[in-house]
Amino acid sequence: MIQMLETAELLAFARTVQARSLSRAAAELRVPRATISRRLARLEAKLGVRLLRRTTRSLVLTEAGEALYRHAGLVLDATAAAEASVHRSDDAARGELRVSLPPMAGTAFQDVLAGFVEAYPLVRLQAHVSSQLVDLQRDGYDVAIRATSELEPGLVARTLMRASLHAVASPAYLKAHGTPKRLRDLAAHRCLMGFARGELPQTYWLAGKQRVHVEGVAFSNNPGLLCRLAVRGLGIAFVPAALTAKSIARGELVVVLPKLLRSDGQISIVYVERAFMPPQVRAFVDWIVAHLPAALA
């Protein structure tokens, strides 16, 4: 006989996964920790599988747990939609909105966010700036803006604009260290690097689909800082072309290996695919799609 799963059990499971702790999940749901443990135990007993494994520091999803977590989100979203339809008769954008943003140069992007806050005063915007590639479903974010094409299952991406990266250095640096003629020449140069997935120092650059291994002497998740270091003659930086236009026009920077070292990418807005999208999430996505491309251009 199939035993029906309870919403409270799925909620306890999903919140534990997001918080990566039974104690934090219990605090967020305002129930005793023992209640969370009982609900998880009942859920595993009904399904006949282990969903979570405990380590010394955290909780790790099993394969079955990962599958259930993806579907649990859909069930909880549907439940929230049903509750919202009863308690609220309008579709006005209101409530919490958690957004993950990459470091952006200049004020154009901040002005777009300010316009959204002004247009939707009932939305409580939480804008977290980081170069780390967050997990929207596990980390509790509604939307992310990414300068990457990587997309996990269950997410939807809408391209905002194309972006390209190129290598630049100051004339003084090239005079002192020589100008690289081939990609392999970069191994002998001082390179100004970012972080892979926002966590680990980069060890290579992408020239199209080719990995070019280089030696980093300074690392930052802020491409504006890397540009500044390059202007000061401290190395070669591989950064968005849009950030270097003024420095190149002033003669502070020159493009290195323009035909060989270049990478094309895109800036996208990413959100969780679900049948019911909260009004505040829909409003933010529509606002960014309508205003950000022109602002960044």
C-alpha cells in the first residue's frame, strides 16, 4: 500500500537540505529539532530509502535524496500558490526576493536595481553580490544574474547580452617583459587571474575551447581591480572587453594576442523552473530583461 507523503515532511526535508543543518532548519520553521528528525525519519520510512547521510560537519544528499529534492520543490511551490490564491486576491508583487549578483562595474547596473526598488515598494529585495556560482535551489535564491553559460538541471536562463573577454597589458609591462606572440608564450608572463567557480584561483584561461595554462601572480573576483593592476604594469589580465575600452583609448592598455586569446560568453538571468512563479520573481525577471541590456550597452 502506497503511503501518502505529508507536506510537513517534505517541507522539513527541503528546509534541512537548504540549511544543511537540522538545527537551523528547526529554527527557521520554529519547531523543535526533534520534530524535524521525526518528520525526516517518517519520510524515509515511507519511501524505504535513505535521503540524507550525516558527516562530521554537514548533511549530504543521497542520489534518492537529490531526486526527491527536485520534485519536493514543485510540490511546495504548488502548495504556496494554493495558499496565496486564498489569502490574496491580487497578483501584486510583494514579499521577499533573494537575488544573487556578480560583481559589476560602474553605476548602470545599480541604477537598474534602484529603479526596480522604486517601482515595486512592496518587494523586500535582498541583493547578494558574489562571484561564487550559487545553487539557487539549495541556497534559497529566487534569481541569479550570471556571466556564465553553466546551467544546472531545473533552471531556466534568459540571455541579456553577449560579452567577450580579451587579454590586455600596459605598454610599460610589454616593454619590460616582451610581447607574447603565441599562446604558449604566456607561460613566461605574469598573469592577473580570477577564480574558478568563485572559489579556487584560476590556473588557465579559455581561448575559445582551448585551455591555456598560465602562472597567476594576483587573483581577484573583481575584473575592475584586475584592469587596474594591468594599467599599473603588473601583468596581463584577461577581462571583459567592455571594461577596457576607455583605458585602450587613452593608451594605458593594449590588447595582447587579439586573434588568439579571446573568449565569447553571455550574461543571463537565471531562475528556477516551476509551474507557479511568485509575482515578485516574475516582476524582477521582466524588469531586468526590459532594462538591463540597454544599461550595460
